Amino acid sequence: DAGITQSPRHKVTETGTPVTLRCHQTENHRYMYWYRQDPGHGLRLIHYSYGVKDTDKGEVSDGYSVSRSKTEDFLLTLESATSSQTSVYFCAISEGLAGAYTQYFGPGTRLTVL
Amino acid sequence: KQEVTQIPAALSVPEGENLVLNCSFTDSAIYNLQWFRQDPGKGLTSLLLIQSSQREQTSGRLNASLDKSSGRSTLYIAASQPGDSATYLCAVGFNTGKLIFGQGTTLQVKP
């Protein structure tokens, strides 16, 4: 298995509170991604990073921000959590662009916003 | 907008059967297509990656085909086993680096 960990694995929070999810990799891959998975919608890309301090938006980026200060860490922040952000969040990594290289996924974080 | 559709949404077969999972996509200008497996409560595991210039890839009992012109891919599983029970997702990749996922087919292989 690729060396990807996500923390926390489970979190329950209240509407309006800030939340930060962490993805950590030991593979030294350049690209890192945050997805959310919801019934009826499948997996959707939130943000991705193509290097330290280099990030770009995905298809469902509203309400989320990201940061990458080190190759191994990619943080996803919900500035003010809403119930619509209740979901399972997956981090993924790849050596190159996801369109050309295999993506490896972390175990996921289940977030519930009450 | 690129859409990826997987049919059927769920499938139940007896052990030993050969089966085919289907994936269709609307935009044929893809860079590659990938098949993933997801076990309940787990992340995704990559099974096969087919480049746009290829027509198929094989790994063990799995064979994936790609027909860009018709916007279709199939995942063939030979001699299915209970351990194959999982959700299978296909995803199309673009040279922008993005993947678009289908919603998956949930497979149950009964002993």
C-alpha cells in the first residue's frame, strides 16, 4: 500500500466551526488531491496540488481551502463547516498528473457536520 | 461536461461466473481510463490503467478494454470469487490532470 495517512479518521463537528483535515504521504509524490465521496455523486475533486505551495481548484471547491507547505503534507480546511459538507473525504497522490499516472488513495476521513 | 456512467449499479453473481462491468463516458478526448476497487469503509485501490492509445490491459483475472470512439470501457472478471465482492469504479483522466469518476458498480459474489 502507498504510504498515505489521513487524520482524523472520523470527526463530528457543529455548523459554523472551522475544520482541518490532514493528508500525509511518505512516497515523495509531487501531486496530491482532495476528493469528497457522496451517495449519488460519486467521487468529486475539491482541490489538488502540483507542488509545494502550488494548488488549483477542482469541481467542488467552494467552501474549502487548501495548503501545502511541505511535499509530504496537504491540508484541507473548511473555514465554516456546513451540513452540506458532511461527507467522506479522500486524499490521493500520484507521481505525475492524475490523467496520466495511477492515483493512490488514503483510507478516508468521515466528517459529520451537525 | 464530461459524464461517466456505470451500469449496472449493483450486480450479484454466483462464485465462478465470468462477468463484465460497463463504463461509458461522453467526451472521447480522454488521456486514459482507470479502474479502481473500493471495499466498504476503505479507500480506492487502483486495478488497471489504460492509456488512450491502448485498447486493453490485463492483470491476473482482470481484463479492461477501452473503445474511445464509442466512449466505452469494460472490466472483465474471470472466474469470480467471493473476495472480488466490492465496488468497482471507473475514472477517465485528462491531460489537465483531473479524473472524473463514475458512481460505481457494487458487486457481490456469492459462495
